[in-house]
Amino acid sequence: MAKTMKAAIVDKPNVITIKQVAVPEIADNEVLIKVKYTGICGTDWSIYTGKYSADKLPLIAGHEFSGVIAQVGKAARGLKEGDRVTADINMACGTCYYCRRGQKLMCRDFHQLGIHVDGTYAEYVKAPYDQVHILPDGLSFMAGAFIEPVSCVIHSSKAAKVTHGSSVAVIGSGLGVLHGLLARLRGAAPVIVIGDNEKRLAIAKEFGVDVTINIKDGKDPVAEVKKLTGGRGADFVVEAVGTPATYEQAFRMVRPGGTLAAFGICAGDDTITVKPFDLVLGEMTVVGSCAGVGPDWPDAMALIAAGHIKPESMFSMVVPLEELESALKELRSNPDLIKVFVSADISKREILAK
Ligand SMILES: [Zn+2]
Ligand SMILES: [Zn+2]
């Protein structure tokens, strides 16, 4: 067993250094995982630029991952060396007011792997054994590194409780395309996805979405959605962008008595203008969802393993660990890149989708 490993460390805002560091030492209730792939997430950009987790630096970021168990702690149950795995990144105290009520994500001692504690932009990562999920046979390591984002979308979809035959409008064509797909899987009709990138909207179509709206065509998305829903607005609206302007749009896009699922993450001090009048007389439901947790993980794995979610068309490329910093920047400047993975096992980038 190697004593040191290669890791990409966010030393301070806007500085990532590749270093040899000690391989994490596991406690009895933990396992050590040799990382295969890590998907780059918007949160990684926020950590890199110091907008998020600045008090945790230096930090090894990276949380959407898959790998192979390299070492098992004495108290770890149901897992063995060589298991192909991923891990639920959401860790909580287990004993506080929120944890005791099953609201782990609200725990005051909440911390996430790769966001608050060292993650997977490295050769190895450690995780508590009860957070670890074995990948079903036939689920690739790359898809395994995509379970985290799918679990987040599933968490939101469960919270919104979309029903058969109801109209769903999704604002956003990043994870928004997956929201569109899950709405289809729940029997919604029509499903509308609104975005600003033809390539991403084409993937939404491939996922079975009924209508896509490209805002670059200059059309008002609220008016378009109303046109498609008898002038009422959609039964369900998902905000999956995370800007005040798109949230205000989402509130105007929901029909009276409808549901708004808040998914996109705004800046901490962003505010929006909403008319309380519309909330009361319109009996609107607003559901927030912050992450995929607990059963959302096996649910995500089941949908991918059975082929109901085929995320591969969202996979753009794999880059070596050394190119993490440049890939973070490329993702900001090239909207045609969707999911980019990082691997410590390769020395040259591999392009996956045209
Ligand atoms: Zn993520
Ligand atoms: Zn707690």
C-alpha cells in the first residue's frame, strides 16, 4: 500500500497545486477508496474561486466520484477490498434535532465530502463505510461518478411530486435536462425545457422532452410556457439555473395552485421580488431541495443501471488530474462542455462526445 498519493489541492482562492501528500489513514468505521473518476461540478468552481468553503482551505475538492475499495476498516460491514463503489457525500452528526427527524441535510454539523472535508481530486479518498454504495454490475465507473448529480435531481423530483399528465417546465439546460427526463419518467406531459444552448437542448429532446425553448431565439419563456399550457402556466416549474432573474421568471411561470421546485443555487445574498398576494390567492407550493441523500442514491443507481437514465450523451471528456484547473476554466468559457471528468490514472485528455 502506497504511503503517499498525488492530489490536486486548492491552496487558496484561484490556486490549485498538484502535490504528493499522505494517503488518508482510515478509522475503524471508514474505508479507503482508490478513485477512478471525479466529475467536475459547479460547486468545485465556487470552492476554487473562494466563494464557497473558503474557511476550509487548503482542501482537496471533488465529490462526484467512483472508485474501488482499497482498504476496509475493522468496523466496516458489508464491504470488501475490490468492491466498485461511490459514496453519499452528505455526512451529519446523527443525534441533533434535525438528524433525529430524518432531516440530515439540515444538521448543524453537516459536512460534505470534497466540499467541507477532503474529497476525490486525488488518488485515494476515505469515507465512512455506511455512506458507501456498491455500484450495480453493468454500471460503468464513469456513470458511477455521475450518481451524485442524478441523486440531487431525484431528491428535487420526489419533493415536487410531479403527477401523470401534469405539465412541467424546467428553466435551465445543465442538470435541467435531467429534470426534464425525470418528469417524463414520472408521466408528466408536456415536458418543456428552457435553455440557451442548442447542443444541450438537443440532449433534452433525446431524453424525451416534448418541447425545448432556446431563449437565444428572443422569445419570452414565460409567454411561451403559457401558450403551451392553455394560458395558465405550468403545473410544475423547476428552477435549475440559480439566478434571481430566472427565479422571478419561475414564479410567473407556475399556474395558480401549482408547484415551484427550487433547485438552482443563487449567491448567498441574492434576493428576489415575489408578490405574497400570488402565493396566498394562487395557493402556490414552493419546494426546496439541497442534495441527494439516503435512498436517493440507490434510486439513482437503479435508474441508470436499468437504462432509464442514459447519461452518456452528457459526458464531454476526461482530463488528467494535472489539468483540473484548466478544465475548471474551460467549463466556464465553453458552454458545449457538459460533464467533464478528472482521472489521476491518465496522462492525456480523452474526448468522449463531439
Ligand atoms: Zn456536485
Ligand atoms: Zn445532526
